[in-house]
Amino acid sequence: MGQTVKLFVGNLALDTTQEELSAIFEPYGHVVSCSVLRQFAFVHLQGEGAAERAIRELNGREFRGRNLVVEESRGRPLHSTKVFVGNLSGMCTTEDLQQLFQTFGKVLECDKVKGYAFVHMENKEDALQAIEALHGTSFKGRPLSDQVEQEVW
């Protein structure tokens, strides 16, 4: 089936959905996962040569009035900090978390699963400040539980 490659997709319209993005990438290979954040997304694409074809044909292509940026994800900087956030409300979205945490510093990625999430922040001090300020506070009707999960990648 080929290896899975993580692609960064930027310059998206604010209301772009996972379904729309998956439909764009499906012709190039199997979409293993697709997480849409605020105006950008990460698509895990599987298949022999799938990522290269998708980058070649989709980078710069117009989608919903904007020119897509499609490139292989370079991963997180060496010293990014991963914050575990627990006890999340079902109403909470990755965008909500992104907005909440970016008031403390640059958020690189946000992976939300039912009831919890991992927020990856560029700067350890910003992550620690966010944890101190947010731990136990009510967000979307539930008290947050957060902690540094892993300090260095």
C-alpha cells in the first residue's frame, strides 16, 4: 500500500471541513486521517507516490477562492512542548483549543480526541504559563485538567 506521509495544507477558507479536504486528496491515495485546524490542516496520505503527486498537483491550486499550500509536514521543532488537556466538553473543538492556548504563545498543532486533547506549543515557558492559568478553570462548561505530557521531542 505504500508509506503514510503527513502533509501540511495551508491557506484554507475558515469553514473548510474534513470531508471537503478528504475528497480533494482521495484521488491521490488513501486518506488515513485529516485534521482541520484554523485555516490549515494535516492530511496523512498513504500510497506509493501519493504524497508527491498530491503536492505536485494541488500546491497552488485554487480551492474555494484561495490558493492551497500543500507540502510535506516538517514536523515539530525539536524543543516543542506537548500539553495534555483532559475533561473536555463534547462541544469543544480543536479550533476552540487553538484559540484558547494561542493567547499564551504559538500553538503548532492540536490533536483532539473525545474528552481530551494534546496541544503542541512551540515554547515550553508559554506551555507552562498556559497550564498555570488554565488548570481547573471552566471551559465550555467543564473544569480543565492539563499538564505537560512530554517536554522535548
